[in-house]
Amino acid sequence: MEYVVIFPTDDDKLQRTVKQFLSQAGGSLPLEELKTKLTLQFRYTVEITILSEEEVQSQGLTAEAYPVREGVVSLN
């Protein structure tokens, strides 16, 4: 499985906003729509990276990773 990680991961406001966008959309959003929403919301560069499950675990990013299937990001 692949996961989306949104950097900077230490930006609490950014991470809360991602969860809020996904929750408001019923738990999932197309990746492109999420990118657009974040770009409009934040004035600085938000980096969205797709990583494998192994990469997420090896980098210690489990709490910041959202599953992505067929271009749709979900809360779980």
C-alpha cells in the first residue's frame, strides 16, 4: 500500500487542516483536490509525497501518513 505524507510534518496547523479537509469530505478526497485545497490555504510550499509502507515505517512517519488508493487519500 502507498501513503501520502504532507511536509512539513512538524507544522501542527497544516496537519490539523489536512485532517479537517478529509473529515469534512466524509473521510477521503482525491489527491489532486487535496493538493489544490492545501495550496489555496497555505502561502508557503506544502510538499506532498507518496511513500511505500516500508518507507513510512523506516522514516518514522506513521502518524503523519494517510493511505492513498487509486488517487484518493483517506483518513484510514
